[in-house]
Amino acid sequence: MMIQLVIGVVFFVLLFILISLEVINKTILAMLGAVLFIAMGIVNQHQAYEEIDWHVIFLLIGMMVIVGITKRSGLFQYIAIKLAKLVNGDPVKILILFSILTAILSALLDNVTTVLILTPVIILISVELGLNPIPFIISSALASNIGGMATLIGDPPNIMIGSAAGLGFTDFIINLGPLVLILLFSHCVLILLFFKKKMEVSMERRARIMEFDERASITDKALLIKSLSVLFLVLLLFLLHGLITLEPSTVALGGAALLMLLAGGDEVEDFFHEVEWSTIFFFIGLFIMVGGLVELGVINFLAEKYLQLTAGNLVLTSESIIWVSGFLSAFLDNIPYVATMIPLVERLGQDIGQASIGPVWWSLAIGACLGGNGTLIGASANVVSAGISGRSGYKISFMEFTKYGMIIMVITLAISSVYVYLRYLI
């Protein structure tokens, strides 16, 4: 048992570091780790299957299919161009509106998908204005992590926390929605302070934006209507989760199947290409490894040490988790971090009381999502945005992103600490 414990912990820590540094593809690492844990007998093959949170897996697959089909209609490009024209090509207003749009779409879809869709449009519009697109891209990436915090499906850590804690779509909106509005306002104020002086353009440049034809973005009107109908139905059923007793994963899979049927059932293979299978298998491997740590007693040990440090004080536990999660998520991938923290919080609940542990769950979600803004590698949305920008000839360095992101992260974590204290702990 001791040999298993040492090898298991060392290997997990090593994988955690390699995943965060992106030295090797994280999906390969997670799958190798899972196989190693099974081969060593830390978990048997039956236990490994049970350790996987299938609600998370199926919710991700369902939403990936729905969003992937919807984006084929050109809806998101239409919205982006329409917004730019509504403000007559004013770059300052575009900067703010794109941040707000990114936050909203990140809450309804997910932040990685949102930046994949919007970043190319942001680059197009900013270049037509004769401006460097980097401020727009950084602002949108940061806004995506803030907006994604608002709902169950906005950010992968939320999906994991919701499944583990039994929190539904409306729970996230009610508890974190007001905070996200406050943080989004703060974000807009800060980015104006950062970038407003770089937003001067001529009227001729602004006129170019007004010449864009947003209607040309809609490539399939029939698909647009079908996609919006199914997306609306899925979101409605998410909101009615408590009444219909259907898990969000079931709703998402049902919506995906319905949209595939309406969009052309003979193209099902193409529709499944929209699923990021590498992400799905990353989650599967990760769940197995974290389950192995539970079996080894590592999580119980960490929970007991944390309780000793906080003396079981709910205020200290909740507030410290916000800041610890924030700073760790700024430098480490927040998905494996949250996967490791979930059983630890569950263990804390046995001592503090399950009825009282609610604020700790919200603190974990807040810290993990907002911490992603701290550095370029803190969140997948940041990496994806920077990648698209770099391929377009506008390289965003680690330090350039971090000098803005770290300021926004610290300020939003401070605001969140006050929010959690006043709402749950006073």
C-alpha cells in the first residue's frame, strides 16, 4: 500500500505539472495516468468506470454537438458584426460590447467555444479599423472567464462542481449571476483604463465597418431557425431542472439528438466531429486518477490538514479557498485542480456539515474561474485566443497577457471575497 501511495502521489503531481506546462498533450497524459493507476491496482477496472462522472461527460458531449451545429449557420458572426455596426464602428464601444457579448455567450455556451467563434471576427473588425487586435482579444478572453462563471455550462469546472454538489443551472444563475454582473462592470472599467488611449481611428476607417453585410454571415437560414429552437428548448429545460427532474446531461444529449435529426440525420458522423474528443478523454482519465487518490487516502489527509489550518471555521475556509484557488488556477490548469478539490470539499462537508458547505462550493467555483484570468496559461480560453491571434500574425506574449490579467484577477477576487462574505457568511 505504501509503495502504491508514493508512486500514485508522485505520478499525479508530475502529471499535474506537465499538464499545466503543456509539455505533452494533456489528454495523452491523463489516459496514461489512468491506465497506470489501474495497472498498479490503485483502482480496479470496475472502480475506474464508477469513478468517471458520466453526467459531466454527457453534458459536455451534448452541448458540443449543439453549439457545433449552431455555429454552422453563421449566427455568432452575424451578432458580432451587427453589434459593431450598431455603434457606428466606434472602437471604444466595440471594445466594451465585444467584452459583454463574449461574457454572455460564454455563459450560454462555454468560454472556449465562444472565443473560437468570436476571435477571428474580432481580428477582422479591429484590422479594418486600423488597430492592433491584441487589446480586443485580451479583453474578450478575460471576459469569457468572467461570463463563464455565471452558469452550470459556462466553464468546465462549474459542470464538475455542479455534478458533485447537486447544483443545477438555476442555482448557478441565482448565486453567481449577480456577482458576474458586478465583475463584468468592473472589467469594462478596467479595460477602458488599460486600452482607451489606443482606440483612436479615423472616420474613414469606421466607415469600412459600416460597409460590412452581416446578413452574408447567415449561410443557412433553415439551420439557424432549427438551432435556435433547440438551443432555447435546452436552456429552458435547464432552468426547469428542479421541476422536471431531468439531469442537465440528459437534456443536453436529448437536445443534441433532436438537432442532429432536424439538421439532417444522414450527416451524423459530421456532427460528431464537432465534439472535442480529446477534452472528453482528458476528463475520463482525470476522473480515474482523482478517484485513485481518494482510494489511497490522500484526499482525506489533505482535508484533515486544511481543517487544522482553518480550525473548521466556515468563514476562513470559504474565503481562503477563493484566494488559494484563484492563484493556483492562474498557473495550473483549473480542470485537474477542481477535480482534485471536489472530493476534498466533500470530505470537509463531513466535518463542517453538508448544510453549511454551500459557500465553500461557490468559493471553489469563483476562484477556479476567475483565477484563469491571472496568466496566459490560466484558462483554456486564454490559450485558444492567443493561438488564433498568433496564427493571424499578432503574437500575445505571456507577460503581455499577464500584466493585464493579473490586475483584473486580483481585483475580481477581492470583490468576490466581499460578495461571498456578505451573502453567505455574515
